[in-house]
Amino acid sequence: MSVTSLNNKDCIVRVDNVSKGYRNKKVLNEINFEIMEGQKVCLIGSNGAGKTTTLKILAGLLHPDSGAVLYGGKSLFDCPKSRKEIGYMTTELMFYEALSVEDNLALIGALYGISSLNKRINQVIDIFHMESFRSSLLSEISSGMKRKFQIAASIMHRPKLLILDEPFNTLDLETIEIVKKIIQENTVIFTTHDHRLARSIATNFLEIKNNKIEVLE
């Protein structure tokens, strides 16, 4: 067994011989890698290569067919507490469109048991400059505003590992700078089609190719 180690810092999450397929199609074939504390890992690959599948497995939302995902040395899927330390932003809108931005953040905060919830909501709204639409229904705001909200929601509980799937799509330049700062301050794995932007942020690169993961120098 070969595990791809990106550094010698404390290991946040370890992917160990993970495979995943859909029907008769193999998407991931015994992939191995570790993410170390403080790293900003960019996961690249062609469309359909398995990037989103990998991120969903790391977030604990999708079970692999075989292999293990270890978070803090424990199986991610056997330890709900570990999953609460992960923030995930997907390309899909997994929130209540009939609720306001603020109410959605409050619901997330309640689910994670955040103390001083109103204070945290105000902090996150301030970070992303969302005051002007905090009371708007999620269904009423633009795609760029929704993406901004999704990233804000992913950091509500101050996760130890942040997983971002195409976070820069539809964002204005000001918000891109905000997201870059958030990435710089956290341990993150993210995907983006903007290779120039990725090179300016990432400390490490992983590529999914032929159902395997390789480290790019």
C-alpha cells in the first residue's frame, strides 16, 4: 500500500485505499493521500474524473465502496463528532430556499451547537458583506450571492478542515479576495477550473487521472 503524504505536519485526514464506482463505472480506484494541517490542497482533473466524488467522501456525505477515511486517526464514518469539524461547500444548493439568508445561517448554527449564535451570524455576514441581503429569501438572490452564502455557511462552525468545490464560480473580484483570505487562514482542499488562481493560492496539488490520484510537483 502506498500513501501519498504531502508534508510532515500533523495529519488532518488520511484517505486509505479508497475506491468508488457508480453502477459498472469505476470512478476512484484505491486512492491514497493525506492532508496535513495548514495545507491548501488543490484537487484537479478533467470533468468526470471524480473530483466531486472525492470531496463528498472527504466530507462524510458519500461512503466509499472500499477503503477508509481517517480523521484524527478515527474512521470518519464511525465518528459523527469528527464530521462536525469539517466544513463543506458543494456546487449544489443544499439549503432552504424558502428561508432567508440569516435564518439559514441560524439553522446551521443550531445544528452545530454554536454558542453566541447571533454574534457568529453577524461576524459571518460582515466577513462576506451580506448585510444588504441578510433578510432576503435564498430563492430571491442571485447566483453569485448564493455562492457567497454557501461559502459563508461552510465556515459558520469554524471547521478544522474546509472542503470547497469550485468556490470561485460566479463570484465578483471582491468576494474572490475574501475567499482567498479564508483559504489562506485554514486547512483546505478545493477544486477550481481557474489554474492561474489555483497557483496563487495552493500549497499542494493533487490530480485525479485514470481513477488514481497523483501528486503534482
